[in-house]
Amino acid sequence: QVQLVESGGGLVQAGGSLRLSCTASGGIFSTRAMGWYRQAPGKEREFVAAINWNGVKTYNTDSVKGRFTISRDNAKNTLYLQMNSLKPEDTAVYYCVVDRTPYTNRPNDNNYWGHGAQVTVSS
């Protein structure tokens, strides 16, 4: 059974950094595109970043470009999101996403989802 567990969230001041981790079980990690979404209070869930199935291509939403970096470590079955220069606008619950379809460049409509990690950025 595929399970995703996020960690690394917390409270930081504006300008600070956090590193989110997502550990996946179920034996599918090395063949799947993965990513991060977030949902702020009162807003819809939005795409943040993604990495393709073999880690050679990444994607980022404009609002986090130059600040967030997505990466993966297949040996550890772990996806990361390094978040630097955090802003209050980054406050949200961050969700790890893994594509149910193998060998894609980014997660599509049919995904596995983690339960979320709270990131709060104070000003």
C-alpha cells in the first residue's frame, strides 16, 4: 500500500528557511513523478513544484522561483522541498504528491497525496 508522510514543517520568520521531506512507501518511488502543492486558509490548493520520474527535470510556480528547490533521493524514498527566503504569503499546508502513473514528467490528475505539513511564516 502506498503511503506518503510529510515532515519538516513549522513556524519561521519571514526570510527564514525550512526543508520539507516526504517519505514514500509502497515500492513505486523510483518510477514516479512527484511534487508539492499547498493550500492556504480560504484559498484553493495550488501547485508549488514538481520533479519528473528520474529527477532530471523540475518545475516551479512563478511565486516560488528562485526561493524553493525540489529534489529527490530515491535511495531514501524521499522527496524534498527546500524553502528559502520565506514570505508570509507562503503560509499554507503543504502536500506531497506522487503520480499514480509511472514515467511521467510531473504529477497529473491522478495522484497519491500525503496528509500535509503546516508551514507558517510570520512577519
